[in-house]
Amino acid sequence: MREYIAAVVMIVFTSLSFWGMNMFGFQNNPHDVLWAIGAGLALLIIMLINVYIYFVICKETPWTWKNEESSNQDE
């Protein structure tokens, strides 16, 4: 369940970040090298923050495996 919550939070954060980039005017300067470098760094930072959000919300649940008892009951 935590994975779904993390996905929703990440989508909201990414959407707000892209909205902020559009408000700042990144799309108006596609041929300027400095703007391109700035946009690339902004996207990299957004991606790293998304990874951080995922690990903070999910904690250890992505690495929780089925134990032997639950797999034996299925048979």
C-alpha cells in the first residue's frame, strides 16, 4: 500500500515541479545552452527528490519478501 501512496506523492511533486518550470519560462528558451543546462539539472534534481520521496514513504516494504510459512500455505 505504501508503494501506491509514494507513487501518488511522486506524481504530485513532479507535476508541481513541471508547472513551476513552465511558470519560470524554461520552454521559452530551447536553443539557449545555459537554459538547457539549467533545465537538465532541474530534471536531475527532480528525479533524485522523487527517489528520496519513494524511500522515505516506503521504508522497508519494497524489500519485504514472503516468508516460508505463507508460501507453504498456498500449496
